[in-house]
Amino acid sequence: MKYFKQAKIEDQDFKGYKNLVPKQYEEVIKLSENFSKPKIIHINTAFGSGGVAEILKCLVPLERSLGLESEWLIMQGTPEFFNVTKKIHNLLQGKEGSLSEDEKQTYLSYTKKASEELMKYLDKSSGEQIVILHDPQPLPMIMEIPDTIPVISRLHIDITNENKELGQLLKPFTDRAKKIIVSDKKFIADWIQADKVLISLPATDPFNEKNKLISKEDASVILKKIGIDTERPLVSQISRFDPWKDPEGVIEAYLAARKKIKGLQLVLAGLIVAEDDPEAQGIYDELKDKYGDDHDIHLYGEKTPPGGIENEEFINALQTGSDVVVQKSLREGFGLTVTEALWKGQPVIGGNVGGIKKQIVDGENGFLVSSPEECAERIVELISKLEEKERMGKNAKETVKNEFLMSRLILDHFKVYDELLKK
């Protein structure tokens, strides 16, 4: 296929959740008995990294293990197309501006061509099908999919301050969806039909390499390999180099905190592998030019971690071995990096926005902050008050176990599939 690449799916068995969350496990198994092998086609635009890709890497194989014929298609794009869709992403999250007529045409004509190829793929399948379009990039393709195939629009981003002009462009597409899934009721914009909406928060896979629980000692060995002095305190943010993740705000907070915490180090890890984010390299380069001479600020923006370490191992070590984990976003649909760190018993300092507020209870399992100054204060507090940090860390792990494991997300999806297939 020219416009799509079929993701390679690793095997995974849902039985792993049986003892971890027995009630959710039984509910999912009961619902799965209602299905007769429907085909679920997930479509997004990135495989390498990002929250959507992380979810699909687990969601699709678990659906398969439960008897569904699930597929994951990654929509390929030109630089021009991804420049426009990144602008759409930014506008929906509140950036000033609008799409030019040429940019609208790029967006609509490219998805129109891709939809023609998609229809050939769908026509080859027999039996019941459901298509899930993840985020705005592939959304216009919904106009070419026949009404006999239910389509779900899954919008993962924070649209609390969306661009209304752009909303009118997207409205005909979401109007056609049978169901619209968002992460917060505050994300139900004026152009979204509220009666079609399901609120479903993302979730993490406790069994993947990134979330496999390792000791602080094992994490320290890995961090030493990448040049971190494990005898000194460490703050980290693991996130794309994206203006909404506020990497420079994190650096400002770090610079203020290290005036009070001797020897403090910072890691910003945003390995640039997402195919649909052309903005990341420029932001990384700007930060490197500005702060590259500070040897206690470690910026990782290459395609692979240093020292031949695997990406999942690298992130796991950072989230486990850091003294403080930060996710100081200015907009955030959810923030799976927050979930991953909480699962490892790390209280997280997060931006007081979007989906982060759904995960962090201020003062209980982390802190919510609205400025670099607040962030710096909380960094100092977590490093200085170890008993408080330990208490919050225990709460952090329980939060994820109770609310944000993949078993709960599977349950949400199965309820929607059951509803749509019955209709």
C-alpha cells in the first residue's frame, strides 16, 4: 500500500490481567463472548513514539487475544501533509492563527487519496467491521467510508481552548462518526455532538519493557552508561520536544531548583522518532544551542538512546532512577508518561492542565503546578522530604492500578464495540 503501512503486532495475552485486576478481567471476558470475530481497524499516523502509538502497541494485540480480528494501519504522509496536521494539532490546542486555503486543500486532498486506498482494503474484508480514526490527521477519510461500517473518531488531544474556525472544518467529519471518544468532558467542543461522546481515559500496559518494574540499583547501572552521575540528584522529563510540553519551562524550573539542591542534574528525553511531528527537531536544536554548554543539562533528541541502550530500557531507567519526574505540559490530552512514572511509584510534578489533572491528585500522588517557579518549589520539596515522597509514591502506584491499566481501556472499547455491532 502507498498511503498505509500495516503495523507488525507482537503477541500478548489478556490472561496476564486475571490476577492483577480480577473484576475488570471478568467483565472483559464476559463482553468478549458477545462478539463473533469482528474486524477492528485502528488508523493513526505514527508508530515510533507518542501516546497514541504506545496505546495501540498494547490495545491491538490484546483485542486479538480476546478473539477480535484487530488491525493497525499507520497512515503515511508527505512533509507538506504533516506540516499541516501539526499546525491543526497546535490550533486545536489553542495556538493563534488559522489554516490557509492551500493548507486546507493539502489536508483534504491527501486524505481523499488515502481514503481511496483504504476503501480497497475494507472491501477485501468480510463480516463486521469497525474503523477507529485516531486524532485529526486521518479524520476526513470518514466521508468516503460507507455508513454500513461504523466509524469511531478518537480525539486524544486537549481541545479545551480550540480554534473555532478549525472546528467548523472538522465538524462534518465528527458529525458522521457513530461515536466520538475523548479523555475529558471539557474536551467536548462546540463542533462535537455531545450525545455521541464517550469519556474514556487512556491507559498503560504494565507488562511491557518500559513498565517492567526494576530496582533503583538496576536503573542506576543504565543511567551511568548514558553519562548520568547517579551519586547526585536527578530531575527528568520524558516527552516530545513540543511547545505544549514546555521543555524550556522545565529548564527554568530546574535552574531555580538547583540553587537550593546542590549538584542537581536534569534530563529532557524526547527521542525524535515520531513520523508525524516535524516541529520536534527545531525545538531540540534551539535548546541544544542555548543550553548545550551546561553539562548538568542532558538533552536527548536523537533517534536512539546513547550507548546502544534500547528505548524502553532507557525510559524505564529514567522514570525509576530519577529523584523527581516532571511533566510540565501547558496542554495535555492525557500524558502517558505521567501514568508510567506513577506506576513505578514516582510522585509526578505535572502541569495543572487536561488529562494530567485526571491522574494527579495534588499533594496525594504528586503535585500540580502552573509556573516554573511552582515547579521548582515542588522539586525541592520532593528531594528534601523523603518520607512525604515515599507516601505519595505508594499512592501513585495504587492510582494506576485502580484506574489506568490497559484492562480498563479494553473494557471501555468493548462496551462501545458491543453497542455499535448491535445497532
